[in-house]
Amino acid sequence: MLGSITLFNSPNTISVEGIGLVGGLQGKGSAECPEQIRKYLSQYILSELSSEDDLNINSLIESLNTAVVIIEGVMPVEDSGKEYFDLKVIAYPGTQTVSLENGWLYHSELKRINTFGINTDILADAEGPIFTDQISDLPIDGRIGYILGGGKVFAKYIIGLVLNNDDFELTNNIRNRLNFRFGRNTARAVKAGIIEVTVPTKYKTQRKKFVELLKTMYVYDIPENEPNRVGKHIQQIINQPESNDGEYALETIGNNSLNQLSILLGAPDEHVRLRAARCMLNLRSDEGMGVLIETVLDKQSPYRIEALEAVTESGRASDASSLAQELMKDESFDIRLAAYEQLHKLNDSSINVKPIASVFYVEKIEQPVRKDIYVTRSGQPKVVLMGTSISCNKGFLIKSANNEITIEAPVDQDYVIVTREFPDRPDLTGNIKCTYELGDIIQALCNELPERGQITRGGLGVSYSDIIALLKQMCDKGAINAQFHAGPIPKIDLNVKK
């Protein structure tokens, strides 16, 4: 197998860092900036400006409305070059920055960790609004924030195979084997002992799996050995439930595995049936679809979502959509959330998507069971409204933690009043009337502020951090008859030392 004679140069992630400038801090930033950082930022900002721009860079850096920050991220390695990832932003150590809350990270560059100041490749860029987690039970550190999905991968990463020896004939055999199995131009022999592999289209969203497939692939296609190979890996599926190696090896062998896999569809062990059916679907055989559908619909099965994911990834979109819609009726929120996520992957028309201020999305999806509000705290920022229609109750008053934002639903009126105070914008009244429908309230609060002197009414410019805190408060206090759920926050701790 390739995994036994080859070293795979294919990290799933790369730790990156950068130095940037956060603006919009309303006097809570810092004028301090180490000289080497000032020099770097000045050069970088100048490179970003057009010849017509007139900007005093030193004044920008020294303003109390800005702060120098360290940016950290764990960048996914994907061939598409279009993957976005979360970032952690930290006020530069030793500076007097009070808070990064509601700030905006200006466009910045990211390099491999511990290479700042060295002429190395730029691997990604960074930009976006600062997210501070206001709904956690932990104390808020205003000097630390996140940019959800704020990093963008630049480079295209191939998979490098380094053979144990520089055998030219073996190198060519492996290259030809990979191109025959996965398509022309999948593999390229750079020189004896080194092969570059590009992830095929089928596995673009499954790079990690593709690498594991390669490791379990046989170097030589020997027809007389194939029955024994298939039998060996069938036994792996039966006897090694903690490992995917048997399933992956059979997928690389191909259609000659189907006969023995079909026998496993009647196995007493549900997990064995699932693996066999999934492998067959990956080999473009629908024979196991009945097993996968049965597993998805079995409320007692622990493999329901695993089976649904298999259908979403390799089956017909119509089948995956129908199954996911059925799971949206489940009593378990975790199951409903997983079903929604599969529908999202399918770009299913059952999800209504509306962008808010070019910062986050409000997504609505019908479900007959109960009403849920789900907010993300990593990846693409979005508020997901699950239910037939989610509206607010009359007779409530909600205020933000800093008392700047108010949501009021008078008992004797047929509208909701949302208000925001603007200490730095006395030209704004900050008062909007809207319907009781929660999507309308979110738009009124979060749509962009009008420009100075603009007559038409925009929104109140409330941040994503603030709106999810308000939504949680509304659910907790009964202003909305819905359950509030929040996704996990990013886990980024690179211990960057400056």
C-alpha cells in the first residue's frame, strides 16, 4: 500500500499570524505602537493605497480610535483557494487599548507562524468586524476578539508524495496508477521518488479523506490478488469498527468490491451495514440506499446523521433533501440542526437567506416541531430562525448590557420600536418602527447606518455580537417563544510571542 512506502506531505491546517490595525474603537484604542511594527504597518498600508488616496498613516496609527493587534488563525489547506477561516485578534501586548469591541480589522496579510519580518509567502489575508462573545458565562476580555470567517486562503496546496527510495520505475507506476484510478492529471512525477497529487473534483470537500484513500491504495493492480484483498478489507469493516481503513481500501479497489460489500448489507451489526452501504454509494451503486434511508429514519439509531451525510455527499440531491426535511421534524434539536446543515450544503430552496449589512445572514427554514433560534460563533456568522414564523410577544422591554439599545413592544400598538443611542452621531435619532416579525426586527437593528446627511432611513448599525446577545435575552425573558441555541466559539490558541 502507498502508506507503507511513501511519506505524505499534506498538512490539514497551517498556523498563521499577522499584525494588523483595528479601527472604529471610539476612543478605546491606543496610540502606542512599537517602532518595528509602525514601520511594517506604514509600508503595508502604503502598498494598499491608490495614488489618489491622501492619508496620514502616523495619525491613523496613533489615533485612540485604532489599535495595533496580533492576528492568529489556523488555516485550512484546500485546493480551491477559496476557503475562509476564523481568526483571533489580540490587542498588542503592552499597549493601553481598552477594548476591541465593535471594531473592524483593516485588510491585513497572514504568514506562516513565527515568520514575521522574514520575506516569506503571504498565505492568506484577513479583514472584517470584531466579534466579542457576550453570551458566554465567562468574563469578557475586551482586548481579545474574533473575526468569524475573516481569513481567506490564497494559495493552492498540492499533496506531496515522497517515496522511501528514488526508484524511477516505481515513481512512474504510482503516478500512472493514480491517474488511472482518479482521472488524468491527478498525479505528476516531479522526479524519481517525488510525486505531486491534485485532489480530484469528487473529493474537493474531502481532502483529508482523499489522503487516507491514497494511503490505503495498492501500488500494483494484480487481478489474481484482488479477491484476497477484497476479503481482507471486508474483514476489517467487520472486525475494526474504530477504523475506516477497510472501507477506504475497498473504495480504491473499485467496483470489484461491490459483490462482497452487498453481502454486508444484511449483517446483524448496524455499523457494518452503514459502512458497506456508504462504500457502495461512493462507488456509485445505489444498492445500499435502502440501508442508508432506514438508518436515517430509525429514531433509535446512533448513526442517523452519519448516514444522512453519506447520502448528501455521494447520493442524489433529491434523496438527501427529502431525508433532511424529514429529520427537521425530529424532537431532538441536535438532529434538526444536523439536518439543516445538510440542507445548507445542498443549497436547498427550503432555506431562505437574507444578507444583513454585508456582515452576517439571517436564514429561515420551516419546521413543524417548535421554534428555535440558532446563532453561529465560528465560520460564517448567521442567525438561523427555525419555525413556521417567529414573532415577538407584546408588552416587553429589552435593553442591551450597555443600555444603548432598546427593543420595546407596547401593549397597545401593532409595531415594535427599536432605539439606539449614538454618542458620536448626534445627527441620528436612532428610532425605528417595525413589525413583530423577528426577521424585521433584526434588519431594523442591524442594517447599515445612513451616511451623514443622508435623509433616507437605514438601520441602527447594531453589530453581530450585540444582536445575538439581545436575541438570547429576548428568549430568556419570554419576549420570544423560542429556544435559543449558540454554536461553539473558535478554538485558536497559538501562543504567539512578540
